[in-house]
Amino acid sequence: MISQKSFVFNLFAENTYILYLESGEAAIIDPGCSDAAENRKMADFIKSNGLKPVLLLNTHAHIDHVLGNDFVYREYGLKPYLHKEDLKILESLVFSSQFYGVNATASPEPAGFLNEGDVVKLGSEELNVIFAPGHSPGSICFYSEKQKILWGGDVLFRESIGRTDLPYGDFDTLEFHIRTKLFTLPDEVTIYSGHGVPTTIGHEKKHNPFVGEPAAKFR
């Protein structure tokens, strides 16, 4: 069974997740740690709980979700897995940081690329990869069918969605993939997003104003 710890990091209030098993194996999703204090906070949790990070996963490569990639590589020897369509964004990390006044170190090159239908294994647990672009061209989600949990990055928030006014963003693409990929999951699935509080598929199907028929006013 997967347990998790979440942290809110950097000036964008980004949610970083550590998924871990009783055996100690752990996966880090979207390390947003942006300075020595945040690095230490995450590392202290990992050390105090006797965890061994074995996977670094990026739901997408926007700056707030990958600021800690370099630290995770230096500390644990892990390179990120992400979708290939976000590689150009990952490679522009240092350039992008200049616009936000954030100190950033280039991410290590990817360990590999993930696609729709791939299965990421953490010990005996499985995370299904769901490709849901629109917020970024390579946005992916990680879904534990067993525990009915989705780690969704910036695809879907509580009664909101990821912004689509950034480079390579597209509202219609994002809305389509939420409707056809995420809203087809069971209503009881809990969504842990890249920002803000958790929600459920069922709640969003009823109350999200950006998906389905209500989305027409945004087009």
C-alpha cells in the first residue's frame, strides 16, 4: 500500500509528493523545493522515515514542479521521468527562472520518457500513466487504480483547471482530456493536484465550471 507525504514549496505554492511503501522504497513526484531550507525539509523527512527514493517523476516540466530535480539528482542519484513533449520546457528551466526572479539549476537529463498506458512500478504497487496535455504539451497523471488515487499535476484542481495561457497551453485540448481521460475514472477517485487542496472526480464532474457544457463560455 502506498503512503504519502506532501509539501508546499516555492513562491508558487506547489505541492510536492513523496509516495512510499512500508519497505522504504519511495517515489518523489514534482520536487518543487527551491532553496536550502526546502531541500532540507524534504530530505529530513526521507531520512527520519528510513526511506530510499528510487524514482523521480515529473507530471510536467513547468518551473515550479522541477526546481528540485537537481537536488534530488545530487542527493539520491535520480534523474526524472516525464513525457517527451515537455522536454523543451525542462531544458529551458534556467532561462525561464530569470522571468520569475528565482534561482534555478538546470535539471539533469531525463532517465526516460513516459507515455499513455505505461505502468510505473514502485515495489509491488503500480501507477498507470495518463496523458492529459493542454496545460503543457506533455502533462501526465499517475493513477493508482488499487487505491483510487490520482496524482494529477496541474491538469485538474478543485473546481478549476490548469492555466492554459502559458506557452504551449491550449484550453480545448486540456478540457477534452479532462473530460475523456479523467472524468471516465470512478467518482470516488481522490485527486492530489499540483496546487491547492485534494478533490474527487465525482465532485469535479458536478461542480467544475471549466469542463463539459459549462466550458462553452470560455471558448
